[in-house]
Amino acid sequence: MSDQWDCHAHVFGPYSKYPLAEGRSYTPHEALLGNYLSLLQSLGLNKGVLVHPSAYGSNYELLLDCLQQEKSLRGVIVINANTPIELKALRAKGVRAARFSARSGSSANFFGSASFDDFTQLKHRLSDSGLHAELWTDCKMLPQLELELLNSPVPVVIDHMGGFDVNSGIQDPGFQCLLRLMNSGKVWLKLCAYRNLLQESHIDNGRPFHEKLIATNPDRLVWGTDWPHLNVSPPPSTQSLLDTLVGWTPNERVLQKILSSNPSELYE
């Protein structure tokens, strides 16, 4: 059986060993590695990608320890241009990407994040180190970033389904920019839609966006649980999110691209 991937999750704690950073913007409940591995098993998945949380600032001990302990996992680190860390050593430790933030509005930059300027300064070092970039952004910002992303020397993976606005529709200029980026083949996308739909009466309101992305380039799509669903109350059922992906992707060949062959290409 081929590997089946969850490409976006976070772990926290135990706080007695891995305390959160001073100055953090949120304090989540503990979400332990053992809990996450049990979740993967319950979902029928056997590979996972842990994204370093901003609440840990520049302390990567928990992430790196998880990767060392569990070889089925890969990691995404958050680094600034002046972070004193040797990038070329990270790949051997299971890290595959560095995450940056370029969001519209007041939440564009926050404690523990790395900016788009950091990305532009680090992109060639990432390339030299065999790492790619991950970008937390939204469709309002994408037109401003489009040229830089198209000319990136490293693949860029966009988080959270590009932060589309369901009320603006598929013809929204920002979503059309996302489609152009996907069509270029140089940009990847995590199909994790629910955060864009928290104010909607039904999650299926996001299905047309999902279907359009699949029609544009199914070879650059992966999926993530976003466990443990930070700052969402009540949190969604992770099983229901996987069920939604399956329901929105009736073509079994495309579904296996999203869950298996695409993430294996990106994270192995």
C-alpha cells in the first residue's frame, strides 16, 4: 500500500519539557506527539508533516525531537533571515521547508512568524539546502506576490487553500491569481478549506473552489488536517474533514494524487 499523508499539523508539549515562548500570541492546550500518531492511525494515514508553531518562537527542540523519534514524519520550520541556524543540516533531520507569512490585514506579521521579506532573502539559501518554502497567505495578497512566486528558485506551498473568500466567488481576482499560480506548476497548495468557511452555514459552500483547483492542476495539490485546529471553537472533527476531501474528490486517481503521490514527491 502506498503512503498516505497528512501534510499540515502541529504538536504542543508536554509543557513540562517543551515550554511555550514568552511573548506568544496564544496558549493552546497540549497536543502531544502520541495523540497525533494515534490520530493518523485512526484516519488510515501513515505519514505526517509537522509545522513549527509560532507559540514556540525560535525554539525548535520539540519539532526536531519529534522528527528524530518518529521517522514517518517530516517538518516545516519557521525561520527569519537572521535566524542563526545551518539550513543545510536541516534536511537530514527531516525538515523539508521553511514557512513564511504574507497575509492581508492587521494579522500579517505576529510573534513567531517570518515575513515575505524573509522569504526573498532566504530563497536561494533554501534552494541550496534542498528545502522548499511554505506560505501562509490569502487571495487578497496573492496578486502582489504573483511575480515573485513565479520566479522563485524553490517550490512554494501555499497553506489553507489560499485563504479564498467564499463570498467573492471563483471569479475573484485573487482566486484567479491562485489558479494562474497553480497552472504554472511552480506553486503547490494545501487543500485545507475549513478555516475559510467558519462563517458559512455549510462546508460544501467551499466545494466549487476545490473542484476548480483540481481541474486546474491536480498534480500540485496536497491535503492537511490542520490538527489540533488552533483557535477554532468548537474544533471540527478531523475525520469529517477527511470525509469532506473524499466526498469532494470523487475521482479515485486524483484522490490518490492528493493523499499519496503528490506529498511523497514534495516531502520524501
